Amino acid sequence: MIPLKSPALYALALTAVALASLIAWVAVSWRESRRRLASTLSSIADAVLTIDRKGRITFLNPVAETLTGWPRTEARGKAATEVLHLIDEKTREPIENPLTRALRDRIRVAIDDHTALISRSGAEVPIEHTASPVRDDAGKVRGAILVFRDISKQRQLAEQAMHEQKMDAVGRLAGGVAGDFSNVLTVITGYADLLRAEVPASSALRRFVDEIVYAGERGAALTRHLLAFSRGSTAQPSVLDLNAVVTGMDPMLRRVLGQNIELILLTSPGLGHVKADAAQIELMIVNLANNARDAMPQGGKLVIETANVDLEDGPDSKNLGLMPGSYVMLAISDTGIGMDSGTRSRLFEPFFTTKAPGKGSGLGLATVYGTIKQSDGQVTVYSQPGCGTIFEIYLPRVKETLTEPPRKHSPKGSETILLVADEEGVRKLVFAVLKSNGYDVLEASSGSAALAAYEKNAHKIGLLLTDVGMPPIGGFELGRQLCEKSPALKVLYMSGYRDNANGGAGGEPPRAFLHKPFTPDILLAKVREVLDAEKV
């Protein structure tokens, strides 16, 4: 007798035993008992199948009819082995019919590992099942009963939970890598900017410096992708020009697509602005490009198009599920294999994927949908098998102007700043930038060193500029302790982990935050902004 391995299977076994007892109890009165028995078994949510002592089918309830594909009228009188085909999912080999074993060995049989039922139509359904012998009042075996259930949904939920755990782990890893990479990029881009300021535009070396700066900017874009993927950051909407976003991604997209796919950008002049998180929009485009590449294994074309769209109250806006108004459309189309209606209807479901196991998580398009909805937009999909796919994304058009780029001439100062950072490269860079712009800078590599430095220089320190992640005394805790000592002290936090922006001391968001990687201009502008702000 095989031991029961799950609570669900244990409950199934109890059901089978109870049903076997019920059959034995009602066996004394044929007509009335059979009517009651059929009514009872037909109302059970699990599938029920019974055989006589010769192994012939005597009853199937509606659930069993559905799962086996055999109507009761056709199955009655047939051998159980003819109706019930069971295989081992791993070995694909037939397994012994549990009814046959229960009848032969006079025991309850329960198996729940990797058992699949092959229906009459050839469909395969994973099941849990329990078979028990049926005895009369004298203890004589009169037949056997099998109770089984489809565990497809149960298994799917377990797989989804495993996917969530795996993706959460990968997301945490991505967020950690992005945070560490931000420190490296801060140093690279910072010193590159300082070097560019010293190298005249006419110098032959200037183009090399410009390439370093450009590479740093692309690296910063990659960290934004990692942070967005890690889901460790909240949306940070800003006014965007989608034309600039798309054209800026051109080199990256060409690397994603490969050499056998042609990328065509059709950006509309005079395109309106939208308000969305730039990192999320970029990740959305990359996800759609990845899907398009997979749909064109033999090569093809990917077209990205932008346009202004004005919708009036009528069929167009209703069909798109949008309110009348002004929108910016981003269309991404490919010449790939396309999709049927069934696939299109489930396209944005989390964990739904048509790719082979291990080739896709089913989260890419779900992330796309979430990004669009978070930006108050809408997406439509047009596709047919063999005819490619078109995604049309509509985002509300805004009248706000784009955020101004950082000023070329960074503001200087003369205040004393307590700089705290455990990453030596970042600390040296920030020290050099602040010092060269007139500030008096005190350095500390840890929270405890910062507390000691503050005790000696509290009278002259006007700003605490601290990294967040510095065990054992983190930046938020350091800020809390120093502000308790000096309520007028101003604090500027910096970190490469975006979720830290929402985790200030006491659960309150910090008043000022500087995201890595940053350039010297951005650093100086933010420092000046915090120093000049009124202390709340």
C-alpha cells in the first residue's frame, strides 16, 4: 500500500473510503439504493468510477465522463483498462490500473506523483486518485471504486508561485547589481565630465573623452532597465518626448534584434509630450522588441512609429477603450509568425507564454500592460497567424514642457559639508567635485566615523551628504541621529537603489535624494538646492 503524500490526496482517500462504505450499505436494496447512489455520486465534484468484481465498468459520474471522454452509456460493461488509460508523466510508460490492484489485493491504492489520464480524445490530464475495494455486509468484495480529480489548476498555481519566487529572487539580484553598478558608473561618468571640462573641443583627445561620456550614459540607461526589472522602484513620471526616447534606444535595439532583422524608425515631427517613467517606457520597448525578434526566427522587419492622435467621442474611442482626447501613439509592428485569437486573448496574463519551457517567464507583456496602465494609457493588438503583429500604445498627450537639462555652469558654494560614503571611488569623486567648487568637505567612510567627525565639527557643518547603504549604521539612521542633535541640519541622501528613495528614517521619505549614477553638474545643483531650501 502506497502512503498518502499530500493533504489533498488524504481527503481524496477519505472520500473514496466513505463512498465505498456507502455503496456497501445501500447494496441490500437494488432499485431504491441505486437511484440514491447515482444521485449522490453524480453530485460529487470529484470524478467517480466504479467496477464490478469482474473489472467491468458499472458507473461513471458526470465529472468522470468529462475527464475520460467516455459517456456512461458507452462505458458501462467495458473493462476498466479500456476506459481508464493512465501513464507516468516522467517515463511516459503505462501504470497499473489502480482499480485492478484494489480489486486484486483488497487494499486502498493511492498514487499522486506524476500520474496522467489520457482521455478518449487523446487529451492528457494530470490527476490525483484513490481506489478502494467495495465490500458487502459480509465483507465480501463486490467491486472497486476510483475517485480522482484534475489537478491542472492546482499544479498551475504551484508553478506560478514558484515563478514568482524565482522572479523575485532574480529581481533582487538585478536590483543589487544595478546598485553596485551605479557606484562604478558614478565614478566613470563623474571623472569623464571633469576631464571633458579640461579638454578643449579643438583637441584631438576630445572625441575620446566624448566617447567615454557617451558610454557612461548608455551604462546609466542599462541600470535603469535593471532597476525597472527588479520592481524595486516606484514609477517616477516625467515629461517625455517619445521621439527622443525611441531614437536614443536605436543602438541598443539593433543589438537586441540582431543582424537578420531590419529596424525602421518612423518618428513623427511635432510629436506631443507624454508623462511617464522613462525607464519603464524603455523597458516596455525592449520587451516588445524581444518578443518581435522571437517571432521572426528567419529574419524580418521591426517598425517603430510615433504619431499624434486626436480621438473624438465616437466608435474609434469606444473601440480603443479610451476617453475622447489627445494622445501620442507608439506603434511597434513586426513581420513575424503572428498569433491566433486564443493567444491574443491571453496575451497580457501574468505567466502566460507560448515559448518553450525555460525560454520565457510570461512576465514581459504583463509588465508592458502594467506600464501602460500606470501611465493612464491603452494598448491594442492586431495579429493573425502568418501576418505579423502590431502593438498600438496610446498615452495621454500633455501640454507640459520637457524638463530642462542641467545647467552648464554649476553653482558654487562655501559651506562645510560632511560627506559620508563607504564606496571609496564615489567618495573621492564627490570630494573632488565639491572641493573644486568652493565647499569645505569633511570625509567619513562609515556611519560611526561620521558621528565622530560631527562631534568635533558640529558648529560649522551645514549639510550632511550621505550614502544610504552603509552597515551597520545606514544613512537614514545617521541622518536621524544627527538631526536629533541639530534640528537645523540639512541632509541629502544618495543611493543607486531606487527603492531607498521611499524608505527614509522612521518610514518617512527623505526630504532630498540623489540617484546614482549622477554627473558633477547634477551633484552640484542638488547640493545647492538643498542648502538654499528652507528647513522644514
